[in-house]
Amino acid sequence: MSSRALSFGVMAEAYEQFRPGYPVEVFHRVMAYAAQPVRTALEIGAGTGKATRLFAQQGVTVTATEPDRAMLAELRKHVPANVRTVQALFEDLRPGERYGLVYAAAALHWTKPEGRWSRMAALLEPGGVFASFGGPVQLGDPAVEEAVRVARSPFLASDEIPSPDGTPPEHDMQWPGTELQRSEWFADVQQSVVERRLTMSAREYVGYLSTVSAYLMLPTLEQEQVFGRIMQVLPATVEITADITVHVARRRREQ
């Protein structure tokens, strides 16, 4: 687990305040794929519980795992009583109880690739479902996006996380679907997109950027400088494209 992966705890309250939640359509996509009732779920890298709430509020009994103590403390303020919380890295989870669903919301890329899918399969019931969903929050206006790129360029060439397996963005199947298709443990890999358009104030957008790992890794003074430069080039409100790519796969019964 990289230091970048564990950089969010210092901004747990901002993460909760400024990161968009997940629409119920994501839940419906996963359940439609499962095609049977899902009663128990394990969440990998739950953060402050944005996706935890989505599933728990629909009646699923969720066990939310999160390695960062501050993030988990923030999560516990917001989730319903049917959520169990565990402070743990994905790699430290031990096979025992199996779940109908294991999912990760904008967190799977922080897990180690070695043994990822055999470990995931060990946490699932035979025929159980794995789901991963998330996507970048991007400025909708190309001119504003370019102004922000120029403003941040003395500090960061890019604030994006590249595809973990190098899959180019124009490829039909994106990561982690590409890895799942190669895995002996999973079958029937599907990918879909939930389109989402949001409006944020300039302050809210910079608040969101303050929770992005690329900025969190900068020294405090540079963070202040880059956020100040970005604020100067933003209009009062910004249109956001925040599509959510959903990947689902089924654990092979014969494994």
C-alpha cells in the first residue's frame, strides 16, 4: 500500500464533504447483474462510506473495511446500524465468512495486484458477485479545464491516476475488467457506464481537488499555492462530468 493510498485520512472530513456520493442506479446495476437477492456484502476501501450507505440503505448487510483510522472514524458517523466496520487493508483480510457481494468504490486501484483475484474469490460465495465502480470528476468546459491545467502545471503535470494495467482509455474494456477477463477465478465480466452531470461552486470544486491524492502528496505550501492559482481561473460555478464506470463479474462455481 503506497503512501499515496494512505494520504486521505488527513482530509477525511473534506472527503466526506466534497466527494460526490453514488446514485442508486449503481446499486440497481449491480443487483440486476446478480439476478438474485444479495443479503451480505464486503466493501474494500470504504473511505467515509459514500458507497457503504448506498448498499446499506437498500437493506444489504455491509461489512465495510478501510485501512485508514481517520476515514473509518468519519464513516462511522454516517452509516446505518446494519454496517459492521473493520480497520484493515484488503491484503490483510483473511478468508472466513463468505459474502454474496464484494465491491470496491474508487478504491480497487490501491490494492496490490499480486494475488488480488484469488484473494477476492476466497471472500465470495461460489457464484457470488464482484463489483467495482468509480470514475474521474472532470470539468465539463474544455476552456476551463485548460485554464486549470495551466494553473496547476508548475506543481503537477497531471492529477489523474493512470490505468493500473496500462489499458489505453480508448479500449472497449477498461481496467479492472481487463484483469477480470484474464482471471481464472471470474466469469461473465460486464462493463457499463452510469452518466452523471453535476454543478459545483468554485470552492466546492477546489474542495474536491483537496481530496485527490496527487494534491495531497504535495508539500502544504505548494498545496496552498496551487489551489489559490486554480481558484483564480475558475468561474463562480463549474459544470462537472462525473460518469461512473461499473464493472461486475461472477465468481466461478467450480473454483
